[in-house]
Amino acid sequence: MLRPSAGVAPVLLVLGLLVAGGPVQASPATSRAPAVAQAAHVGQPCAPGEGVTVVIDYGDLAATVDDPIAVSCAPGAQASGLTALTNSGNPYMFHPRFPGFVCSINGVGDPSTCLSPGWTYWRGVPDGEWTYSSSGAGATTPGVDTVEGWRYQTSGTTNLPPAVGPSVPIVFDDVAGTTFQADIEWLVAAGITTGYDNGDGTVSFRGSQAVLREQMAAFLYRFEHDGANPPSSAPSATFSDARTNTFTKHIAWLAGEGVTTGYPDGTFRPSAPVLREQMAAFLYRLAGEPDFTPPATSPFADVPTTSTFYREITWLAEQRVTTGYREANGATTFRGAQPVLREQMAAFLNRFDELPSER
């Protein structure tokens, strides 16, 4: 599958388009932006109908800031791309001798040496592509639910768009600082999950919850299809308890690929949690059931060589997709009968994607 940029905080969706052009020129004949207004959000995109999302990609100067990409919201429609910067909490400065050329955003960029190429200006709509704006940020009128983008370059003859967007970024409110933050950011950037809408303008990942079987079907389908969902023409599942399920087409694909056979009674049990040993089987089958000779001695104290999923679990360990648990007594266990957590699944899929067969 295609691999988006990982480890970007806040979490962002990836698109990208190479477009030629020159440095960005804005209209107003003043060298300094007005005072920064109160942004609707700093660090989060606009909610639908709330305003203009602004994405700042520090590009070649990313090493000088804490976060290489920043996202914020300017409330309501904006009079220009410059006011969108101001009202999203991103102060800017023009070149002192060439008013209209944005040379510094949030103090990043040298106002005296930024003309080639410096900051470039891009525009987009959610789920679209970036379009380079040659008319300048002072001459545009960003509307509600549009996305503004800026990227800094110190060299090159082709202007590069922001490395994310212009799909509105997803920012989880329960991921920052967690053990699996980078893996979860990769998962959402790949389009594999959108998390839970809390109904109050926030979105959560709920990493400590178990992955349900229906969710696993969706994760694996999107993993194999670069974040896409099944088309409307795709068949529905034939399992008796999954025909009208929200993820029926994902489940049908999972069965069609031989990744799952369901249960002997003809059910899929979509709301049941996926056990860790079942997860191992799913990933082994998704990889095409590669030739593998299980070790004579189990690497896990709780997985005997007679285990139903011994081959699948030891293959997963051999590939370093899982390392198991280090117990207090020094033993290494797999805990195959425990549900796999959502945060663990993010890590498993990220590591699985690194396997040569998946690249």
C-alpha cells in the first residue's frame, strides 16, 4: 500500500500535488500583518461549517520548530487569505522592500531573503487537491469549509504543496503523549480509521478499547485499498448476522479473500472483540499465507506448539510485528486469548506495512 508521512502531530490526512509556480505575492501594500485575532482553534481544524482551516507546513525549516506542520481554524468566511492567516492565529510579515510577499509566518522565515522561493500559497477544499495560487493571498476570499495551505522552501525550481491535506485533518483528543501515538497517527494518515465523533466537536480514538470484528474488517479493507471504502456496487456479506451491518461490504471482502471463514453456525459475530490469536491469523492470511516453518520451541511461554494458531503467531513474531509481553518473572508471553486493543492494532498494522511483501 502507499505509505503516507508518519509521526506528524497533529494527525493529518495525506494528499499531494506537484505544481510549478513562483513565490507567493499578496496584495496589501504593508510590511506587517495586523494584530493577531482570537483563532477559533489553534492546533485543530475547523469543524464542518465553522470556518477556514489553515495548514502551515514549515518545509525546509521544519527543524526550527516543535511541530513541522501546524493546523488551525479561522472562524467564518475570510476576507482574504491574509486575514485567514491572522484570524487562525498565524502572524505574518512581508518582505520590507517588496510589500505583498509573505516572508515570515509565526516568526519562521527571514523577511530579507525569502523571495526565492520562500513561502508558497495553496488553496483547496476537503477531499480535493491543492491548487497553487498565483494571484496572491491578499486577492482571495476563502469561504467556510475551504482549506488554506502554506509551505516554506529554501531551494528548488518546483513549488511543493503542503505535505498534508487539503482534506480537513483529524485531530484525536486522546492520543497525544500515548505509547502508540506515532502508530495511531500513521493509521489515520493512511485513511484506515477516522475514530469516534464525540458530538461536541472533538474526535477520539479510544485506543484502550478492543477492536471489534466488524472494525477489523474495515481496517484491513482500507489497509489494502489505500484508505478507500468498498464501492456501492460491492457485494454484501452472506453471514446471517452481517447482511445489514454497517461494514457488510468490508466483511464480504474479508471473507472473499479467505481472511475469515466466520463461525460454523454461519455467523460472523461482528460486535465480538478480536482476540490476539485471531489477529495473528488474519494478518498471516492477509499476507498470503507465506511459506513458514514454525520453530520447534515456542518463543512464547503461553503458546504451546500444539496451539491452533501456533504457525500464525510465531510467523508474526518472526516478522517482528509482535514482540509479546515481558512478564515480571522474565517470561515472554503472547496472551492470545486477550482482545487486541485499538492502539495495539495500530502498531501491528504499521509494522505489518513495513514487510517487503506489503511495500
